[in-house]
Amino acid sequence: MGLQSSRRAACILGACLASVLAACQGNLGSSGSGLSIPQAPGYGQPAGPGGAGGGAGTQSRQQLLEGAVYVTPATKEVPLPQVEGYGVTVALGTAPPSPAPGAVASVALVPPAQLRHAGTKEQAAGATGAPDADPSAAPSATPSAVPTAKPSSGPKPSPSPTPAKIETKTTIYPDDAPDAPTPAPTGEVQTFVKRSAIVRGYLMPAQDITLYGLGAVRFKIPSTEQAPERGFTVAIFQSGKRHHDKLIDSDTEAKLADDNVASDRSDATIVLKKATGYLLMLYGDEAPPTPAPVQQGYPTPENNPFPVPSTYGTPIPGSPGYPGQATYPPGAPGNPYATPTPFH
């Protein structure tokens, strides 16, 4: 009897435990009143740029805008799309004229006319370098007849040229830009700060385009990127596969004028070949930090919204602890709130 009673009690206890577990399974991980399993931070949330849950420090500032330009022989410049105040412009044609200092324009010298009437035949021959002809000599041959030109119907109008398409893109703060070119070696110890990519312009012309030099590429930047002492680098790369870009020309001393950054190099022409992509890069030193806004005024005893509380509790008007009234320490001479004399 004792063994059967023990088995029966064990069965009843097992059934009760099974019922409790079945009731708790519906509340696992839920917001009900049952049991819950703590979840790891970011569990079940979509992964952001920085991994699970995302991260503000890993977000990219890159922005891209595409476009196209149709060029004719009368086109003077090729504007690329502008993104948030950043832009790229490529000037076509020849470089702006820059006459050398002290240059003097040459003037064609015209020999004096009718020298034979100013002196003898010998003087005229010495002045002109050839003997003078005898005016009394008769012509030896009759002039030949000049053939008359046939009337033409006029010049034929030339067909208008077909505009050439140029695919363009503008990217600000590109993440996959080539490294900035470094200054040319001088044979001595050189130190320079690595510059980051600010703007990348891309173009692929449908026909060959000739630039008068690196100065034909101008970059527009907003006022937040402009600083008097900031250094810039301008470069042109030929785009290659798997980011194997070929450097064509660069200038590590590009100048900032108004809101444009450009090089003054115009000594070597650059030919942009058709059906070939080119990268127009602008690099710059680290931008100076934006100063924090200056607060207008500082708290004073007169305008302090949080006065220092009195040691005697909440001050009342006219009391020593009230703002503007004298404060006396306990027991000090002249303190109207000194400790009263106990009565005997």
C-alpha cells in the first residue's frame, strides 16, 4: 500500500508540473503577466549601416546626383550637377589671355614708296635691293587674258552638328575615392597632412574634348568648407576597373577664390578621350570645427533664475536671506535672528 501511494503521489505531482509548464509557454517572450526571457540588445531590429541596431558614428555623408550635358561647338563650359551647394564646372576652349609683362606688340615695317623719284636709279636700287626698271622701255609681252569665273549658285549650307552627349555625376564626400596625390619630392624631409576627398565629378564624353589645362576644372564649395588657411588639391584621374585609376594631372596648391577652388595650371593641354570615364577630384585639409554658439549674457545675482537658498529655510522679503539683503551667520553681532536667551 505504501508503494502504490508513493507512485500515485508522484504521478499527481508530474501532472501538476506539466500543467504549469504548458501554461507558461504561451507567455514566454511576451508582454503578458507570465514568464519572459530577456532579449539581447538590438535583437529583432533591422541592421543599420553600422551593424545590428545601426550606429550614428558609422553613417556615411556620401551623396550622389547624376545628369547629362549635350555639347555643341558653341558650348563654353560643361556644368555638372550640384549637390548641397557643391558643384563642378569644366571650361572648354582656350585659356583666358594673360599677356606677359613688358611684352611689346610687333609692327610690320612698310618700305618707302616711289624711291626712284627721290633720287637717281642707283640710289633707288641701293634702297630697295633691286635695279629700277627703265620707264621708257616698252613691255615685251602682252598680258594674258584672265579667265572669267563661272557664276556659282552660292555656298551650300552646312548641316548643323549633332550635339555630343556627356554623362556626368557629382558625388560629395565619396567613400571610395582614390587617395589624394602628394607633393612632388624635393629630396629633403617633407611633412604633409593627408587630405580627404570633398567632391568627385565624373564625366564620360561621346567625343574627344581638349582642356587647356588643369585650371579648366573649377569646384564650387559652400561657405562651411571655406577657410583662409585651408589647403586644397585638384586632380584628374582616368577611371579604371576595380578602382585602378590612373592619375593624369594634379596640383597640391590649388587656390580658393570666392566660392570656387581651382588650379592656375594652364601650361599643358589635357585630352579627354571619348567613351572614357574621368574623375575630377577635389581634396582638402580637415575643415576647422564650427564654434559653439555664444550664449547672450551670463547669470548675475540680479538675473540669476536659481538664487542660492538661504541657510534659514525659505527666505521672505526683508529677511537677511532674501536676495539683496545682508546675510548674517548665526551668533554674529547685529544678527536680528540670533539665538534667543533661554528663559530660567
